[in-house]
Amino acid sequence: MKRVVVTGMAGFSPIGNDWQTISESLSALKTGIVRMDEWDIYEGLNTRLAAPVLDFTMPSHYKRKDLRSMGRVAQFGVYSTERALADAGLLNSEKLGQGQVGIAFGSSAGDTKAFIDFGNMLINHSSDGLNANSYVKMMAHTAPVNIGVYFGIRGRVITTSSACTSGSQGIGYAYESIKYGMQQVMVAGGSEGLCATEAAVFDTLFATSVVNDTPELSPRPFDKGRDGLVIGEGGGTLILEELEHALN
């Protein structure tokens, strides 16, 4: 069995879009949780709390033809992968297209706007809002597919969709792929977009935090006065390599 090492990493989160900022935010006990005033329109929704990623935009070298198949979920995944590959010294490497590099990446769902477009088709009995990329944006495996296409990765592509463990399960599958000699390098991680429907899922279970006017006080998972969870969004990528491959 092979030894597996982490050689690159990158991420976007509600408390920062680079590791230094994230570390500083954690040390300062920042959560990134805010009150979502735009959710006031949803009758019956108890929580107004969420953790959005702020100040996220795709850089200018991503052209329209690159972005047309990417919703926010895929954008988190693709851009964090670009930065992680650069961190590992593998960005633009010929190895990406030679079958030695694979992907194991997770999401619970795809892009919210694409879901709305398909929902409008059912409600309005018209497919006018759909195009060739609508499903690619909506599907739960939108992130790994877009990662593979954009970077020309030709190894195995594994998609994981297991709710809150989607990203960590992807990392686990990536680890096993290298450990058992199936790939030399794996892009691993997960991404998720913020949507009120996901808050509603936990709301119906009475599992969400509802301290809506004091978002800085939530969540408190180990506090006796805890009142529930808060959903968020973001994306993170690890580059895993077989040890000898990394050393060479």
C-alpha cells in the first residue's frame, strides 16, 4: 500500500478566502454568521441565520465559455482547485491529462438558479428558461465534472453526495485511490452554495438556530444553551499525492 501526503490546499469560506485570513478569523472567534434579511419573504421559516461567502468573484482569466457551465457551487470547486494545484506545483502540468490524476469531490446539490429554472418549467409548462448547460449547473456532481473539464483531468472522477459529509467522503475516496495504487494524484474536497431551501430542511426538523437578532451568538454546539445549527456555503480542495510521486 502507498503512503499518501497532502501537497496543496485552498478554500473559500464565510470567514476568509485564504488560509491566513481563515486562521486569523478562527483565532478571533469569528463565525461569519449573519442575519439574512432577504429570507424574510419566506412564511413559516423560523431561522434567518446563515454563513455566506463574501467578496467571491471568479478571476478575469475565466472566460464566458468557461463559466457558462458553472453555477456558484462549481465555481467554488473549480477556483479552489486551481489555487490548490498551484500550491502543489501541478497547475498546468502535463500529468493532469495523462490519467495519473483523478478527482473525488462532493456536493449535496447543484446551483440554486438552475433548480429554479427547472421548477419554472414544471409550474409554467414551458422550457423557455432552460439551455444546454442548465442541467450541468443543477446536478449534484456539477463541481467534479467542471473541475475535470476545465483542467483536462483524465483520471477517475468520483462524485460524493452525502449531505454534510460530502466533502470529507470525497477526501476519503481520494485517499483510498492513492493508497491502493489506482492513482498517483487526487483532487479532493467539496463545495456547496447557500440556499434558503437547505435552511428550510433543518427548520422543519426544529434543528436550526433562531437567535436571529444576535447572529454572533450562534452556533454554540457545546453550550448548554445551544439552540441549533446554521447552514453556510463555501468550497475547499486538497491535493493528495503518493509520497514518492510528491518527492520526485
